[in-house]
Amino acid sequence: MKVEPLIPDAPVLDAPSRNPGAGASDFARALDALGADLEGATAAEDAFANGGGSLAQAVYERARADVALSVATAAGQRSAQAVQSVLNMQV
């Protein structure tokens, strides 16, 4: 029996084996985007409090930041759970 190597249909971009720092930069960009969302929500709330913005915009920005924070929290918990599962494996 001969085993044929698998050839991907499309090139894999930023694969860890080809670019070891890609995961770290993606993580940093995700944290930067989350921080920008939270800062935008704070700015919209401050603008409304000072009379320069609308309540709808403040509520929208806060909801958007809350969703982004919830997604980030869930992803962090899943990652921690996966690492814990790997560490609990018996070798």
C-alpha cells in the first residue's frame, strides 16, 4: 500500500510552521481591537454625558464593546480549558 502525501487545495496563510510569530501578532491585533472598542464606547458615553452625542450612539457603542468583551472572555476560557486538558493527559 502506498500512502500519497496530502496537498492542500489553497495555500495556508500565516501557518505556525512557516511563520512562528503570526499567532502572537494576531493575538496582539485582537487585543488592540478590543481596547479600541472599549475606548470608543467610553468616548461615546462621555460625549452623551457632555451633551455632544446621542443616547442611541452611546448605547450602540457600549453594546458593541460588551459583545466583543464577551467573545474575548469566552475564547480565553476555551483556550485555558484546552491547555488544562492537554496538561492533564497521561503520557
